[in-house]
Amino acid sequence: MPHTRTTTHLPTAPPTPSQTIGEATTACYSTQELARLLGVDASTLRRWRTARPPQGPPFIRLSPRRIVYRACDVQQWLANHRIDPALAA
């Protein structure tokens, strides 16, 4: 049976126990999935990862060629970079 890849989206509710592998794990995005979600090129995420100091959302290096981003880390990173124009003035 061929393997089909599913695209994940930012969860709107906490993950159910069947979605987790331990308490510290949540839905994850590949570099390509996160780039599409953020509207940037995948090379931008790679550049952010290799910058010193690193920029962009936290990531997990599963192997030398496999990087994933936890959805909860991406949500937190986005929240930390949110600018409210009413408060910025």
C-alpha cells in the first residue's frame, strides 16, 4: 500500500493522547510545510537556522537531513513577534 503524506495545520485545540508520543511532543511541520504556512521560501528557514545566533522558530534536528518544527513552538514564536500597532506608537 503506498504511503500518503498528510499536511498538518496549526492545531486549534490541544492534541489528543493519540496525537502525542509523550508529553513533550505535538504536531510537527517540515521545513517545506512551515515555509508554506508562513509565506516564505524554505531557503529562508534554512538561513534562519544557520544564522549566528539562530533566528526563526525553534526547531528539532531529527537527523542531519531532517528538521521539524513543533506547532506549539511556532505558535509561541509567532506570538512573541506580534506587534500591536496601537501599542507600538
